[in-house]
Amino acid sequence: MSFRLRSGPWALAALLLLAPLSVKAQGATVYSPSELDVQPRLSSQEMTARLLARSYPSDLQRAGVTGTVQVQFVVDATGKVDQTSIKIVGTPPAQLAEAAKGVVPEIRFRPGEIGGKPVASVVMLPIVYK
């Protein structure tokens, strides 16, 4: 899944698969994408596009600072991002990493499913600011 964001700068977000790994987090099992029957999906691409576009710091836009921020997190069985699970993968520009980390909890998902039931799962979301 990918889409382009237009609101001044362009941004791109897509869900990527992670290596298989089930873990326990706060009492609930968290599944890897490879274990799911249905992958987590954005609840609204339009809303996500607006959130991500607003998250691009204006001073960085004006200065032409661009970059990709890989954000890993858990989407719970209700479709909300577990804020304690948010991790920045790699070494993007620090201000872009903070912007991405701040906006991810606002993004809503339809949770992944196993056997027709919603479950918590790991998501990797690359956010491209340009």
C-alpha cells in the first residue's frame, strides 16, 4: 500500500512486512505480518495524508531537508498504535524522526486479523518527507 501526500511537500507512506516474530506485550500476543490472515490497513488514507503532511516541520521544508523515517510500532486489536512500542529504525535526520514519532500515534488502522478476529501486530511504516 502506498500513496502520495500533497500539502506543500510530498510524503509517502507504505506498510512493509517484518520478519516473523510473535511477542507478548502487556499481556497480549503481538503477531508479525507473516502470521496474519489479513494485514493491518490504514483506516483513512486521506486522513493519514493530512496528518503526515502537517507533521513535516515547516522550517525543515523551507530549508529543503528531506528524508525517510522508518517507524516500527504495534497496532493493537482495536486499530490504535501502542505509543510505548514506537521505535525509529535507522538514523534519519533527528527532527524528521521526532516529527514522525509524534504523528504515528494519531494514525488509525484497521487491525490485522487471524481467523477473522482482530489481533495486535507489528507494523513498519516508512514516512518520506520531501
